[in-house]
Amino acid sequence: MKILLASFLIVLSFTSCNSNKEKKEEVKKTQECFYEYDEIKSSLEWVAYKTNDKKPVPGTFNDIKMDGTKGKSPKEVIESLKFKMRTESVETNVPDRNKKIAEHFFNTINTPIIEGEVKELRNDGKAVLMITMNNTPVKVTGNYVLSENDFSFETTIDLSLWNALEGIKTLNDACKELHTGEDGVSKLWEEVKISFKTTLKKGCD
């Protein structure tokens, strides 16, 4: 009788352990993780070019608003991103140049705010964005890398697509000497390189 009772207790203990283990595994399986945009771990930079030698002029914007939804995957979050950049907050680390860009370029093309959104992350490593300046929405394609929750994007845009040539001319006239190279030619290029990086926050419910 004692032997049977002991055997029963051992079986009961083993069954109880397995049951607790299964419950813990079930909790782990039902736990859902999500990703979301983190402004602190994000940066946007642009590079314009002056003189025929194509001397780079780097910059950014101090006032950038970026919104996106939580998602079950990093791709889902990135494809939900929408952004607005207030152009008067343009920053090149040269106050006088900041003022001239805002006044002579963005004011000329009637663009107090640049708006945009991510439309698609394609499987071929290309990202499609829609960017609006001068009341003109233009599709922009660039290269992206998405590794776990780290995302980077880079492209070069042609400002003429936003009918911005008058703004380029006005800004170049205002900065003629500063845009003049050793060949004596003053030039401000239509090309602007854009790069964006972010690390998404990850959480689990």
C-alpha cells in the first residue's frame, strides 16, 4: 500500500511539474511584441552642392515631426511613417546661410513645410516615398537597409521635379560670391542627397 501511495505521489508531482511548464510555455507563446518609431534614435540629413566642383553643403532641419503606428514588424512601422519638416528651421551650422536658404529658396517656392510619407518598402531594397514641396507631390525612390529594428535610407533628389528652379536661381543670386568656384562660375546644383536613419523601439505586451 505504501509503495502504491509513493508511486502515486511521484506521478502526481511529475504531472504537476509538466503542467506548470506547459502553462509557462503557453504564456510565452501568447506574448506579443511590437515595434514603434523612436524620435530620439532618429536622424535626417541632407547635402546640397555649390560651385562647379560640387562642394558639399550639409544640413538638416531642427523641427521635424514624424508619426507612425505601432506594428508587429519593423517593416510595418516604417511603411506607416509620415513626416513634416518646417523649412524655417533649416540648420547648416551657419546662421546667415540658414536665413538665406529659408528666405530665398523655400519662400520663393512657397514651401513653409515639407511633407512626406513612406509608401512602400520593396523586396529589391528600394523604398518609395511621396514628398511634397511647392504644392507638388513627387514619388521618390531610394535605397534602404532594414536589419532587425535598424533602418537606413538614402537617395538623391532633383529639385526641378518640384518646379524649384526659380528658388535655386534666387538663392544662388543671393549667395553668388559664396557659390563661385576657382573657375569664376557661380553655381548651385539641383541635386540634393538625403539620408535618414532610425532605430525602432521594441516592446512586448
